[in-house]
Amino acid sequence: MITSSHNTKIKTVRALQGRAKGRREAGAFLIEGVRLVEEALAADWPFRFVLYDEILNERGNLLVESLKSRGVECEMVSTSVMKSLSETETPQGILTVLELTNLPIPKLPTFLLIPDQIRDPGNLGTLLRSAAAAGVDAVLLPPETADAFAPKVLRSGMGAHFRLPIHSMTWDEIEQVGRLAGLQVFLADMNGQSCWETDLRQPLALIVGGEADGASESARRLVTMSLSIPMPGKAESLNAGVAGSVLMFEVVRQRK
């Protein structure tokens, strides 16, 4: 059992909880909680190691046994060490370090999401979760967008990371992907054309800008058309996570 905060694995976990640069350099990221670990296992994601403690419930203990049977290194830690590592109010007793890898982008995608300058982890996680549910082919993350593999984004994404290609790219790389696939580029904008009156059945990329500054100039130069969401109520706007989700499912509605 690990009882010291100076243990190498504990130091690794703390490093992965920090900046995106640390995760990129380590080639790894961290997830916490039974459900996320189950999602990673179901997706056959590459594990580095698992830490768990005695508060882990029966479902979690069965998960640990399953991981051990597959050759994954699983080690118990003291409850105090686990509590010091957990970023949730009620720790579930399990943390996992996974390989930082990317699912491949389809050769001819017909539906891409580009969250531009989305810096709030909750909003980005919501967009990723909705993108996975809506059948988006890939999510392309431009500069100035939050790290998709930060702990708070992973929790909000609820397993979307294990089913959805998520790639950080420069704007030149994003433009090349869109051009090769022949995609029309739509921007979520309150002054745009109603999404209900726009044909979204064609191959497209959807850009959702941040709440504070909106879409960047680099994003706007790629845009074919701006889209708005009709709001008959008195609300001035929707947050980025909700607005992007509504638009993604309008694409789903039209294509079905």
C-alpha cells in the first residue's frame, strides 16, 4: 500500500493535474471515478496504472479485478493519500493514469466541431459530450482553447474522450482538413441566419466561439455562413456549451 505523498506514482498524478504542457510531456492524462474508468476500459484505452483505496465500492472493486486480469498495474493507497489527490468533493476511491493518445479523424468527415477560444472547462466538456452523442466525426481544438484532457473537462465530458477523435491543431491545419473534405464552415452567432432556415444536411464544420470574446479572427476568415438559434423568450443568449449542443442536434434532426 502507498502511504507516502513522495511516492513516484503520487508525484505523477499531481503533475498530470496541472498544466497541459505537463500532460503533453508525460504523454499521459488522469481520470477519476468508477464510471470514467469503466468507459476507458470499455474503449480498450491504454492504461498506465490504477490507484484505489479501501472506500471503493463493490462495483469499483470488481472493476479493479477486471483491470488486474488484463495485466493493468493496480495499487492500493491510503485513504488520506487518495483524499489529497482527489479533485472531487466526494472521492470514489479510484484514480487512473492513461496514455495520451488520439483517435483518428475519418478520411472524409462530414461533421466537425471546432470550439474556438472555449476556456471554461465545463463548457468544453459539455460540447464534447454533446458532440459524441450527436455523432460528430471529430473535434478540432484551435489555439487559445482549453485543454480537452484537463481533469475538469474529462469529468464534464462523461466518457466522450474515449469515443470521439479530439485533436489540437493550428488554424492552418484546421483549414486544410476542412478544404480536403469539402466542408462548409458555419459559425454560431446571435446575428446569423436562423438554424431552422438553413440547410445543414451538407458536409460541414461548426465553429462555436467563447462566451467572452466570441470567435477569433482566424476562425471568422474560414466561415461560410453564421447561424443563430431562435429564442422567443427574454434571454439575451445561451452559454457556449448549450448553444453548441442545440446546433449540433439541429444538424442531427435535419439529417435524419
